[in-house]
Amino acid sequence: MQKDDLLRLMRDPNLLSSEKQTLLSSIAAQAAAMDMPCYIVGGFVRDLLLGQPVNDLDIVVEGDAIKFGKSLVKKFGGKLTTHDKFHTAIWQLSSSFILHPSSLDLITARKETYSQPGALPAVTSSTIENDLRRRDFTINAMAVRIDGDHFGELLDPLDGQADLEAGLIRALHPRSFMDDPTRIFRAIRYEARYSFNLESSTLNLINPESLFVIQTLSGERIRHELDLIFEEENSSQMILRAGEFGLFKMIHPKLPLFNPDYSDFLEMDSTLDIPTSRATTGYMLWLMDSSEDEILSIGRRLDFTSDLTYSIWAVSQLKKSLPFLVGSKPSVWTFALEKLPPLSIYVVYLVSREDALLDFLSIWRHVKPHTTGNNLKARGLEPGPRFGEILTQLRAAWLDGDVTNKQQEQDLLNQIT
């Protein structure tokens, strides 16, 4: 692509917001002032060339990224978090840059070596070309230089633009997935996100040897990749594809395939007042038919939070107990469900279409008697367990339609106190 064409894309507010354009100009000016070659790399270039809105802003400098970051903070404000081992920094932007996310990565151009498959790399400073050659796929191994007169120059040493135009995901070298098997998850994401194909030799690299290395990865690293899949628009397609490749047995021997019948349920109904995330919903749907022991074991392997493990367990238990609740009074449903996470209840509703679950979420859980503990004290009753029994009985009467107004509630209260 010619420089003028690339500059036109970089000035398109539909692809790169005016706020991001201002930030890039500020970074470029500071890099030029320090005579430091500066590039924007990876996802920025890929999405820009695809004509899609740009989210990632990853800056690579041929020089000291930490020193560069400190100069940006000195001039523009904000806060710098440094990672000396990897020669990188994260710049938390000042309020003068109105952006989301409000931080960006500053990276020293580097090369990486892996002591063993799946290990984190050893990093040494290097050139931008070596930095691009350490990356995962050709479509992510492009850079745009932004300092001084070089602003808008495309660097594409591995022909990423050609693969982008052909819709191909191509690994950079035969040991790519051995060095970092999380790249397999990324390949699956890009394949579905962009409707691309895995280039044939890259597809062959997803083999028993590279899949075996997944067992050496920490639960946190694997869960991060799975989280990213569930946050994608085509997440169901991606998680099913991951199952086809046999990834799950390498993560945990009891990790099941994702049930394709649940694929359509990954999209939440935004009108329901239930806090959620796509990843949490995804894990619930994925593991809801697993046993209690399997859920706990998989949760430990993937480093789930206790809340996430409990929510998945609640989905599993509720789905199993549904036959015993069907046909019950609203009060029975309510007292059985009210200690469970609302999202767990909603996920079971999605797969069962049991209307009582939705009635609980939208109506029953909000039903309360007018009588309070203070009212009971005013009647001369001593605070204690009896308070809860009375209030529960009044609430059940409202839920089941035995009480429909305040006077009827008072009449019932007079009977039971």
C-alpha cells in the first residue's frame, strides 16, 4: 500500500477516532524530538488495512521504551508502569486524552528466545524487523512508522498484506505453536472473526506435539485466552472449532466439548437487570452438564475465582433439580432460587425454557410483604427467629396469591401473631 493511501486511512475518523489521531500525533512528535524510530504495530495495522475501526494502540520504539514512556509522562501527564524484564511500559493516559481504554503499551523493539516449549520468552533489545519476526502471524507482523517525516510508512517484511488480502492466517515459523501454544487460540479467533482460513502448513502445525504443550501452560494463561474467545461476536463458532482441534483434553481430561445446542444462548438479553459478562455466561453453558467434582477440578485447573466456580456449580445443580420444582407454587420456587446467582438462574432458563425461572427473575424475587421487623416490634414481639418465620409466611402469601392487598396482609398477620 502506498504511503498516501495509508495516511488517508489513518485520517479517517470512522477507522481512527479524532482522539486517537491526536494521541498518535503527540506520540509521534515526542519520538521525533528524541530522534527515536517509533512504530505502531500489530492489530492496529491489520484492522486499518481491512478498513475496520482500530482499537489496539501498541507502540514499538527502536530504543528504550521505558525512557520514552517517562518522557511522555513528563510532557503529557499520566502514570507509567514499567516492566524492566521485558523492556516494556504501560502508559496510563492523563485526563487530557479522552480515550477508552485509557492506557497503551510501549514496547522496546526486541527479539525473543524460548528456553523450552510454552515457557515465557527471554527478551533482548533489537530492531523493528526482528520484533516483527517474533510475532504470531504474518497479518500481525506489520508496522507503520510514525516519527517525523516517516509518518505513514508501512513496514511489511513478511508479506502480511498479501495474506490479509488472501484471507489467510499464516504462522511465521514451524515452531510457532510449540514456542507459544496460546497462538492456537488466537488463530481460532482470527479465523472466525475475519472469516479467514488457516494456511495449510499452519493448520498442520496444530498437531499432537504442539497441543501437548498446552498442558504446561498455567491456568491463568489458558483462561485468559478462553475469556477472549467468549468476548468475541462469533464466540460459539470459535469454541466449537477449538473442540474440533482437540484443545480441551489437553487443558483438562474432563473438560467437555461445548454443546452446540447451547450456541445461540451466548448472547444475553440486555433488558434483564442481571449483572453479567459474556465469558461468565460462556463458562456456565459449557460446564453446566458436568458433575460437581468435574466442575471443581476444572475450576482449579483454569484458576477460576470462587464466585465463578460457585455460579457454574449453581447452574449445574439447578438444572438437575428442575424436575423436582416443576409445578410448585411461586413461593416454593422463590425460596429455592433466591440464594442462587441470578445469572445462573437465567442460564438454566435459556436451556430449559421453564417459565417459572423467568417469572422469578422478573417478578417474584422483588415481592416483599409490607410488614417489617419494626412493625413486629411495635406489636410487642421479641426480635428473634420468629420474626423471620412470620415475614416468610407473609411473603409466601403474597407470592401465592393468598394475599393481594395490605388489609389482607394485616388480617393474616393478626392470625399468626
